[in-house]
Amino acid sequence: MRDDSVRAGRSAITARRPALGTAKSAEIFTRIITHGPVSRLDIGRMTGLSQAKVTKTVSPLIESGYVQVGEHAEHSVPGRPVRPLSAVPSSMIAIGVKVNEGELFAVSVDLRNDVLGSTHRVLASHDPESVTDAIVASVDALIAQLGADAANLVGVGVSVSGDIDTSTGTVRHSPLLDWSQVPLGDRLESLLGLPVTVENDVRALAKAEHWFGVGRDATSFAIVTIGAGIGCGIYVNGDVVTGSHGVAGEIGHLPLASSDAICVCGRRGCVEAVASSHAILEAVRRGHGDSGLEMTDAIRLAHEGDPSAVEAFERAGTAVGDALAATVNLFGPEVVLIAGEGVMDYDLYERRFREEFQAHAFGAAANCRLVVRRHTFYDWARGAAVAMLREAIANSPLDRADVDT
Ligand SMILES: [Zn+2]
């Protein structure tokens, strides 16, 4: 009964989007989302557009409930009240799903990237059909949590590690899930009846950081993720780099590790083959001849000075430091955010990668700020949701007449 009512709720969702008309209008709305409350004057400065253009774009967005005018007037220019603009948070809601090898994390977020609801599901299997069913069940659970706000749902973003063709929603190759050529986006759209975007997980995270995090005011940045895999999202020249062939920032597969260990991609010498959490744990297990050791044991042993554990973390840190240096030497970002599920616990690893980075970053590229921040799998899911919000705004209707129809 409950399933039927949820499906009925889903079919009533029209995935409404604001009518923005042009790329410039989308840029104005985006600035209001990312920098609000913000004055028309400041939006004009940020976008290089006249205040008249800003006012013309914003008026229909206010009328249709996407933008609100601040209650309290500020006076940035004497005698001229400024009423700042901000996005109406719940006017656009997206669901984001992060697919891991054995579990799913899903959230619904609003235009402030605030989490409205969340759910977690253990996967019995990671074959495409089971995962698709689990995503549908998670989306239904979140729609039920949203209640009446579900009417403002713009779609579902899904993030998966690997080589993803975002334009078709196809997972071309995901070593972690052992998937090849899975048309995940199409399957989900037909099952859900909602727009679906499929994105590489690290790139989705970079999109969220660009709008709401470290990249909000940076001209260029990289986000490096450390955990089950080593990934890198790159933002430069006003956009998150996708790569001509859909692959970019795969620093986990730079051949910088002096090891014979075989990577999940099948090659030898990859950074990930020594620096992923799995690779570190395996090295410590081998060193102790104990396949039952857990990551918490490996961290404890390293803290106690156990030689094989110290070596495993230091080797991993060295490989990541080399990969970070290669990254900044290639494109010189303002800041590199290092995020990961456990990276804050790896103090040996962090010290080593900072030393290695300093040793190999060339000239002024070494001035790049390295920020280390813990994040959770729900943050990955938020990245997927933000990728969907961005897609909804980039592909908004061209005619004002489409508003609210
Ligand atoms: Zn590899």
C-alpha cells in the first residue's frame, strides 16, 4: 500500500524548473544561489552585466518563487537602500545518490545544499539490476520524507566512481562495481519518471565544492579524495573539467608508485595500488601475516610505531604527495582540498604527503594551499544532488511562458 502511494506521489512530480532563457540569466541565478544574500549591484560586478539586465532576469524569478528579496534593507551606498536577493531554498530540491561497492547513501538537498532527508541502504549485490532497484527504493523513501516539498523536486543525481558518460548517463567502466557499459541513467529515468543525471563521483563532489565550498571564490581548485580510491576533481577556467573523452583528474592511476602491486584497474605502479585504504590495510595484513586485521588496527599499529604499519602509511603518503605535486605542477590551482573518509586519522600519511608535496611542487606552484577535511559518504551524495541542481539550471526552459506550467 505504502509503495503504491509513494509511486503515485512520484508520478505527480513534474520536475519544474525556472525559466532562465539564456546562459547569462542562468549565471545570474547561480550567483544568487551561491552568494546570496547579494545585492543586484554585486551580481552585476560578478557577472559583468548591467543592473538593468540583472533586474530584468530576476523579476520573473521573484514572481515564480525562486528568488526572494531581503526583508531588511542594507545601506551600502548612503541614501540608497539595498535589498539583497537570495534563492528560496526549497524552490528547487534534488536527490543525490552515491553508489558504493556494498551500500548506497542518498540525500535530498535544497538550494542551500542543506540536507532535508537522508537514507542509507546496504546492497545485497552490486550487479546493475540490484543497484538500480535499491536506488529506486531510496528515492521513494526520500520522496516520502519530503512530503509536500516533493513537488519542487527537479530530479535525481547519481554518482559512481569510474569512467562515466554524463551526456548519456552511461557508466562506461567502473572497476569498483565491476560494471561496463551500464545505461544507468536511462534505466532509472524510465523507472522513476524523473530526470536523472549520472556523474563521476569525484566530479560531482567538485561541482558541489565549486558552488558551496572551497571553490566558491577560488579561480581554480582541485579536490583530491582519499579512501577506497584516490580521485581528483579539477576546476579551472570557470568550469569543472570533464575531459574530451569523459576522463580527467585520475591521479590515482598516475604511475608514480614504486611497487609491483596490481591496481584495481589492472595496471602496476598506480598511486591507488599503494595509497587506497584497501592497499594500506592489505600491506599491514601482509606484514603481520594476519588477514583479519581491520583499518582501526592498522592505524593503531602505525601510532605505536609498528614498522610494517608505519611503512605502509608512509609509502601511501609518499605516492599521494607525488600525485599532489604532479597536479599542482600541471595546472597551478589556488587551493587543493584533500577530503576523505578516514584521512584525518592518517596522521603519518598526512605528514608524509605534505613533505613529499613540498619536495616536488615546482616554484610558486608550491604556494597552493592544501586543506585537509574529513567528509562522509553523505557528502558524496550531496555532490550528486548538486550535480542534478546544476543540470536543472543549465537546461532550464527557454521561454518565460514555461514558468510554472
Ligand atoms: Zn590504476
